[in-house]
Amino acid sequence: MTATTAAAPPATQFNDRHTHTTLWHVIKSEWTKFWSVRSTLWTLLILFIATVGLSTLIAWGESSNLSKMDPTDRAQLDVTNNAMAGLAFGQLAIAVLGALVLTSEYSTGGIKATLTAVPNRLRVLLSKAIVFGVVALVVGIITAFAAFYVSMIFWTGHHLEAHVGDPGVLRAILGGGLYVLASGMFGFALGALIRHTAGAITAVVALLFVVPPLTNLLPGKWGDDITNYFTSNAGQHITEVVKIPGHMSPWVGYLTITIWWVVPLLFGAWMMKKRDA
Amino acid sequence: MIEARSLTKKYGDKVAVDDLSFTVQPGTVTGFLGPNGAGKSTTMRMMLGLDHPTRGAALINGKPYTHATSPMREVGALLDAKDIHGGRTARAHLKSLAQSNGLPLRRVDDVLELTGMTEVANKRIKGFSLGMSQRIGIAAAMLGDPQILMFDEPVNGLDPEGILWIRNFMQSLAARGRTVFVSSHLMSEMALTASHLIVIGRGRLLADTSTQDFINQNSASGVRVRTPQVETLLDALTKAGIKAQQIDGFIQIDGSTTDAIGDLAAANKVTIHELFTQRSSLEEAFMEMTRDSVEYHATVGADTSVGPNGSMGNMGGEL
């Protein structure tokens, strides 16, 4: 801050004056942005700790009460799915982070610098989605494996532990990672649509966590349909190994929650293109 | 080159920018002048593709900015220095911008040095003063070493040192053939910085002229005399065919010089106690021009000494 006289702009030679901005450039830029705010690392740590912690508690509790479990429940015992139960909390951390990816730019005004540097708005949105989606999936898979292996410690004593090689188990663990991706992208999509941090976070927490259990109160067949196809109610089937009659298949459930985030994201993309920044 | 072609922006019934057409040429600092709320920021936002025009177009080098293949090499812009994510370090902010356009990362160090921000590069932006934020904004604008620079009210809130720095900086850019487009609501500031002026009020074009012409046309000058022999001097002036009027105990003569009036007084043996040139300030001329287009008039101090921005009182004497 000592330069008081006219600063002479440095003579600049660009090796390549005609470099066109590409999607890859923007992805690298968004990668830098994503990791250069503290909230990113903190939120991912919370995702990991909350998920593994809750899963551990559930595995400890259930394995301790095994003798009191009635035979029907015991026949349907799904230790892998139980190991993923911590995602009920973990999903909130990643959904909040997803919402912040866009809303933090709007709330700080940084979006103007972003869109001035890259006027192609859909390219910005796509780059953010790719960076966030890849991180969510990778961290989600790591978290799911950690939750699985920690949970199995409690079941080994009862000789009830699952193995990655067992049918459906690897799919269920990777499904845990995929579930993190879906809930994160749901937050991202609502962020793109709503643009306000508080509004987007409220909406995503309500739709993923608060409303799904409440849908059980709806009466009749249509009420059951809404319950079954509602966000996390549908998506959580991806971590099930033991087939339970009447439950939708893992992939139908996952497709359903994917539609839940893809539709608002497409609408958000259209709005982003149309609205003033 | 920047071009506005019948640029219009409406928010519902409210017209923010009304059929603006003008061109901003390279090699000069062009001042974009208007009272608060005149539509300057909206115009700049449309030029940058941030807002969509209701009608008309804004062209950068002949095409809409959104079609630029390497945007940061064409235009560098500083809109609001506080529009920035405070959680990042200055270096991370600049790095991400450089990456977005595939610019070499050594440019980050170049522009940090250019703006004197190297020492605080690794500090988080939220702790920066407004002046430092302005410098970071300018550093970002300079990353692509662009041909066109746009600054929206860059001296707002800066201390005199910062103002001087920005003024010199913009002029040095223009001297290197860049197009520099800078908005302000302060006529006095623009008179020092810009060599061309585009004046708007309520979104409409009021003037598109060189600063020198604007000054010549708008700063009418006159001579004021204080004398104990008012009647004698007035008679002499009338005989010489010079129009004069009495104001505040002075005789005011428009369109004359102190030499001519002094000689005339001497020839008529009139004692003179005071004789000086009186210029109406550019700020007054600007206020006069935009009087009808100021959005929010001050209700207190409605006499002419206080302008719509309330900050002009101390500027009057400067010009």
C-alpha cells in the first residue's frame, strides 16, 4: 500500500494471445474457489464425523440388543444398511455445502466477478456442479467405507458381519457415496433456484430431513405413493442389501432421488440464464 | 471500443436506462457522469452482460460481451469493490479468476505488485479496508491485461492518496492506448481524470463531449468589482457599452476581464477596493444540467449551495 505515484502497468507478453476460455479452465477456477474457503473443509469433516459417528452408535446399540430382537426383525437385519444409517445426518452437511456453492456467491456479490470473467453462465453452473459433484461423490464413498468398516467391528463378535464381497454389499456401500452425491446435488440445485443462503438451506433441510417422515401422515394409496417417492425416502433404498417385500428396488429409489435434484437444477439453469445477475 | 446502441433497461414501469447511444473510444479516459441513480451502474452491468437490456444493445469491440472468447483479455471491470467473497485470500481470489480464462498464473503476482498488494496477498479479504478492496478489484481487472477497462465509482470512499493513485493509474492506461471508462457522480473528479465526458441523468444522455468543451461551455466567467464609487463606475461601464449588475455589494460584469475593467476604472478615476475573476464552478454547471433528472432531491438546504449529493459544497472552489 505504499505506491503513491502512477503505477505503470507491466508490459505483458502472453505466449498465446488467442487462448479461448474452455470448460476445463472454468472447472480449474471453480476447484480453486471451492477449496479456498474454510467452510468447505469444515463441512466435509462434519459430514464424515456425523455419518461415521451415528452409524457407530447404531451398530453398537443394535448389536448390544440383539438378544432382545424379535425373530422377524432379526431375519430382516441388514447390517450394511444400518452401517449407512449415519447418512441421515451426513446428508444435511453435504446438502448445506451444496447450497452454499452458489448462494455464497450471490450473497457476497462475488457472482459479478465470476460472471464478468466467464460470461457464459451455463458453463459456470456446469463447472460448479462438476467440481462439487466429484468432491461429494469421493468424500461420500470414503465416508461410506469408513462407516461400514467401523460398524462391522460390532457385528463380528456375533458372526453377523457383512463382507464387501457379499452380494449387494459393495453396491450398498458405493450407494452410500451415491446418496451423498444426490443429497449434495439436491442442495446445489435448490441453491441455484433460490439464490439465497437461508432460503436454500431451509428448503433442502425440510425436503430431505423434516418432511419425509411426516409424509406418513398422508392417508390412502396416494399418500403411500408420495411417501415412497419422497426424496430421502426413495433414495435411501440404494444402501439396502436385504430385500424387504414392498420396498422399491435400490436403483429405482436412486433414480427417483436423482430426478428430485435434476429437475430443479434444470429449472435453476434456465433461471440463471434468464435473470439478471 | 465500447458502444451503446439505444440501450434501454426497464424494471417494471420504472425506466433505469432510457435509449442511450454513445461510443467510448480507446486512448482516452472517458468519464461517465451522472447523479446517483442516473443509471450508470445499470449501463455498465448491461455492457458486461450481467443485466439483460430491455431494448437495444451494448457492444464490446463490435459484439456482445457474452460472445467474448477470452473475456478477461478484452475487458477488465471493477463494479463494487465489496462484491467479493471475504473468506478467500486475495491470492486465491485472483488465482481462481486467472484460471477461469486460462491466464498464466504469474499474472497474479504481476497484478499484486502492480497494485501494491503483494504483502497482504495471503490474507483473507474480509479484513481489508475499502481502499485495499478497491486495489484487489483493480488487480482482478488487470489480470488479463485487457484493452478495455471499466471502473464504477472507483474513488468512492477512498482517501486522497488512493484517489490520486487511481487517477494516475487510469491516465497511464489511457496513455497506453487502452479504453478507460469510469463512472462518477463528482464532476470535479471527472474534470481532473477524464478527457471525454458522457453525462446522463435519469437514464438519458445529456452530453457527450470533450471535457475541455464541457468546461468552456459551462463555466461562464465574469469579473467582480468592489468600489465606493458604484454610480460612477456603472455610468462608465454603460458608456463603454458593457453590461453590469449589482450583486452582494459587488458589481458583476460578465464576459469581461480584470485588465479591461481595471483600465476602465483608472481612466474614470474610480477607486477600486477589490477586483477579481469569478467563475461558476463546473460542479454547479453539472448540477444545473442534471437538476431535472436528480432522483432524490435533498429537502433540507434546498438553496443552491448544497447539491443533491450533499458533498459538493467543498468542491465548488476547486474549479
